[in-house]
Amino acid sequence: METDCIFCKIVNGEIPTEILYQDDKLVVFRDINPHAPVHILIVPRRHIRSINDLTEEDREIISHMIMVGKEIAKDQSVNSSGYKLLFNVERGGGQVIFHLHMHLIGGWKKK
């Protein structure tokens, strides 16, 4: 665990949040600064700084994140209307918290 990582603290229960899903590899919760009606974060339990820090051994965690994202989209009723799965990578790519996480964003009304 990184001592100053907010996501490590959430994963370890040091900072309370509403957990939407968790297993031995991931914790899923709502973004506290949402950019859409549905804005959920899918976070590995193990601290991985960024996409740039992934190794071959991390292939399984990335595919698991995507599959869980698909199920959470269904649970949040955005699977049919549409959603985004997004990784921000490094500061120039919009990453603010340096603990790998995937955004599930959706819920906009159809026009």
C-alpha cells in the first residue's frame, strides 16, 4: 500500500465509501466528483501506479476490470443506452490519482 494513496485507503476501508462491488482483486465505488449521471470507479486492490506500470502478470486484472465494468453497467441500467470505459494515463492524459483505475461513465439522456 502506498501510504498517501487515497484509493489504497478506500480499498483498505480506511476511508468510508459506498462499495458497489468487491472481490479479491477489485473494489468498485462511485466517483465523488462525477462527470456524468453515472460515474463509477473500478479500482484494483493492489496498488499499480498507472497503465504505464503494468507488467505481463497484470493482463488478468485489466480483463477482469473490463468484465466487471460490463456487469456494473448492466446493474446501473446504462448497458443499453451506452457508456464509456476509460483509463486516464499520466498527468497529460488526465490522471489525477496515481493508482490505476477505470472510469465507467454514462447515463446521459437520449436526444
